[in-house]
Amino acid sequence: MDPEAMLANLTPQQQQAVMQRMASQVEQAQLQDIVAVTSDQCVRKCLGTSGNQLDRKEQTCMANCMDRYIDTMKVVGGALSHAK
């Protein structure tokens, strides 16, 4: 069945709920992609050849890298919410 036809059979409140849920799922998927990319970048930047365990320098680098990512996301998120 056509998605537009399915939405047409719903009440306005149901349509709004469906659209909000879809927007939330899209946002969640985008955030998961961003986290995966950032984690990969931090791993490439920080991890060396210490073997199966992270040494102190690698642990610090990973923590700082992810902290910078989180701080950046807060700033960007704040700017985007003010732009709306």
C-alpha cells in the first residue's frame, strides 16, 4: 500500500504522531552514524601498537577525542536549535 494512502486513513493526531516518530528515528540513525564515524576517527588517531590493551597515552587520547566530539555536538546542536 502507498505510504501516502496509509497516512490519509489516519486522523490528524495519528498522522502527526507517525511523522514525529519517523523524524525521531531518522535523527537517531543520523546520530548513530556520527558516533560510528567519530569513534572510528578517534581510534585511527589514538590507537597505536600497544597490543590488546590500551596504554595510558591511548586511553587519554581516546577520552579527549570523544570529549571534544561531545563538546562540538553540544555547540552545533545549540546553534541549530537557535536557528529554528
